[in-house]
Amino acid sequence: MSRVSLEGQVAVVTGAARGVGELLARKLSARGARVALVGLEPDALKQVSARLHGDSEHWHADVTDHEAMTHVAREVGERFGRVDIVVANAGVATGGPFVDSDPESWRRVIEVNLIGSAVTGRAFLPLLVESRGYLLQIASLAALTPAPMMTAYCASKSGVEAYAHSLRAEVGHRGVRVGVGYLSWTDTDMVRGADQDEVMRELRQRLPWPTNKTYPLGPAVDRLVDGIERRAAHVYGQWWLRGMQGVRGHLPGLIGTVGQREMRRFADRLSGIRTGLVGAGGSADEQHRTTVRK
């Protein structure tokens, strides 16, 4: 597949204050892209912007807020003159038994990961149509296979995968390409935050190889950059994820059987699992919502 040079291209990255978004912004900038950073942590975004190689700017916005994101898209277009690439990366997570989950945190995972991605796409698609650009939707291994204790996250990532596939069929004739990026457990604040819970950490360690490993961030983001250059329909942050596509139809039944055994094993330890959003990004989201309520 032919590659598109990133030199002079304008890339928007949501959830850019840390983790995948922050490193992706740095690598896109290093290849000549001008970068618009979007997220909930203005101080962190400012620091990321200051470290980038070339032209960049940052915007403080909640990706679930249609009015705010429409305003951001308008300002990004005015600031850079165009938008060629949008990476819908912003995401949060929570874990634990569904029956004991905090309803607000559970709903927020769906809102940020699924609704926020759609709001981002809605806001920036007019600009991508003008440039015949590329939208990369970050999904997850959780879109390919269900997992107990991750109902909100799996639902949200399955949702964004389906949304992106549907959108690709709608906008392709207008010159816009849409890709889905898949990541397994990658060394980010979100994954480290989830691992702070002993039960969740042990459950993950008991998963079959290669799904039980935490993978380094750098190579995964390099694969995302490569996919952006190729305007790829599917991008895999870890090599083995491509193979999961061929067996995904068999996984719900298998997980349903094995998962019951694991839940029985950990049944007497489940009540103490933290029910809020995990990691520094989750804390920033909770702080933002608390501020908005005031």
C-alpha cells in the first residue's frame, strides 16, 4: 500500500496529554506533521505541545461535548488552515463485576470511548472531506474478544469498531479513509492503574499467552504511525492481533466457559475491587466532571 508523507500534514489527536496520544503526537511531529492536541488536562497538553518538534497547539475540551468539539474543530481549521488526520484516541476504563459497578463510572466509559469518538468524528469530518483525509479510530483487543470484569470497556470498544467500519463505507466515496487501531495491554497509565488492583492484575496474568503480557508503548505507537502513513483500514499495535480476526467468532463461547471457572476461583475476593475510573486519565476525567458540576 502506498504511503502518504506526513510532512506538512495537520493531525488532530484526542486524549493527547499522556500515554498513546502523547507519544503518537510526538512521533507524528517528528515526521513533519503539524499537531493539534485535544484533552482534559490543559497543563499537561501545554507541556506536550512545547516538546514537539514543529508547529502545534492544544485545546482543552471534553470529547463528549458536541458544542465544545465543534468549536475546537473550527478553531483548529482556522489555526492550521486544514485537517488531514484525526486520531480518536481519548478513552477511559473501569473494571470489576458488572453487578457491583458504579453506574456513573460504567456509563462514563461508554460516553467517552464510544460517544466521544462519534462526537469527534462528527466535528472533524467536514474538514476531512475537504482534505480527503484519514480518521483513525483507536479500538482495542477488547473489540475482538469479550472479557469478564470489563463489560463497559468491551462494550465501548466493540461499539467504536462497528461505528468506524460503518463510517468507512459511508465516507469512502468522498475521499475520506477510516481505519481502526487495535491495541492489546500496552504500558500506559490506564493499564498501570488497572494493575493496581490485585484481583484484576492476577486475572490478567492468568490469561493465555500472548494476551497476558503488557507490551511496550513505543513499538505499538510506531505501528500506529505506520498505519497512518498507509491510510490503513486496520492497524495492529501488536503483531499477533491480526491473527485474532480469524478466530474472533469462536472467542465468546470459549471465554464464556473459561471465564466462569475464573470467576468461581476469585469469587470471594471480588467485593473489594475499586469501582471508579482507573489511571491518571481516569482521575483527570473525574476531576473534570466534578468541576463542571460546581
